[in-house]
Amino acid sequence: MRTFEELVAEAESVDVSGWGFGWLAGRATEERPPWGFARQLARRLPTVSAVLDVDTGGGEVLAEMPSLPARTCATESWAPNARRAVDLLGPRGVEVVQTTDGAPLPFPDGSFELVVSRHPVRPDWREIRRVLGAGGHYFAQHVGPASAFELIEQFRGPLPKERANRDPRRERADAEASGLTVADLRTARCRMEFFDIGAIVYILRKCVWWVPDFTVQRYDDVLRRLDTRIRSEGVFVAHSTRHLIEARR
């Protein structure tokens, strides 16, 4: 294995815009939830004429779809990702709108038959219900509670209050309080493996909310301890949590 300095320098130099993780091939793995979100979404899209993808990232999920409805829109609040989504989805006729986190969705009431999202920042259930037409569906895969906390707490220490966030039962209650009916809710806990310290630096640069003040310089001692552990054990293991949710207006 290359030196700590070489691995970290490489990971610091990589472009982390967008929501693709191809750079981690051979360096990290993440088990996928059993339900196959992208496959299910691909089957649903041909059945509607108007769809909205909330928090699209760089547009990677829609870009995977073999066909898109006549009206396909996407929102993204982080400017680098929004620009990437425009470049990726624009040629396919997708309307990409850069939004402000927490602001209302920029569409009239009842605009869409289907609203989708993979890993939204935080679902605004009232806005989702508002832009859905009567009988419309919300279909999404959310990040669950304490996801990747085995890694995050290496840097931030114990986070007991934060571990309770993103509880799928609370999200169900919030969705139903907004006037939606939750038709399906499934959960999964998936194994994550990191095989070198560069993979950890890369993921922390990309998922900036995991350790908001992360820099290599600030956390040099933690990174070196993790590097020693990976070299000794061959892997650092964490677990992501996910839930699949479908709600109907």
C-alpha cells in the first residue's frame, strides 16, 4: 500500500462534485438495499407524464433511466451539483432548477403525478403534497438514522441526539400529518467497507455534512489512527441505513 501522505494527497486532489462514486471502485464498497430503488423507479416512470426529482444531486439517478416522462423536472440546492445536473440532464430535455435549501418548491400546485428522490436532504412533506396532483405518489429512498456513524463518530465523538434523526417512523408520522398516506415503508442496514485512508478522505470531502469542519490538517491525528487501523486489519467497517418510502396523495 502507498504511504499515508500519497493516499491523502491523491484524495484531496480529486473532483468531488456530482453524486457519482466511481473513484472509490476497488477502494471502498457499500452493500445496496434489497429493494433496488433505481430498478423500481425505471418501471414507474413510463406510467406517468410528469415527474419531479427532488435533491437530484448531479442528476445521476435520472441519467440512469432508459426513458423519461414528457415533463421531467429536477431541483438541486448545491450550486456545483446543480450545474452538473444541467450538463447531464439538459440534453435529455430535463428542466433543472437550482433552489434554496428550505424554500418552497418552485412549481404550481398539483404539477406532478410522481415526485421522487434518492437521499433528499430533508423531505418537506407539505411541499411534496402540494405539488402532487390528486392520486399522485411520492417514491423515494431516504438515508436512515445513524448512517455511517461508526466513521463519523471517529471525528466528532459520540452523537447520541443526532443518532435519533431521520427515524423512518417519525418520517411516516410527518408525511401523514401533511395529508399523505404512506403505502409502503421498508428499512435496511448495509455494510460499508473502506480499504485505504484515501477512500475515507474522499467520502468526507464529498459528504460534507458528515464532518462539517473536516480538513486533512484539522483531523490529521484521527486520519493517521484510521490509516494504522486499516493497514493492520485490512478494512474499516461502517454501516449505512436506508429506508424506502412510498406515499400517496
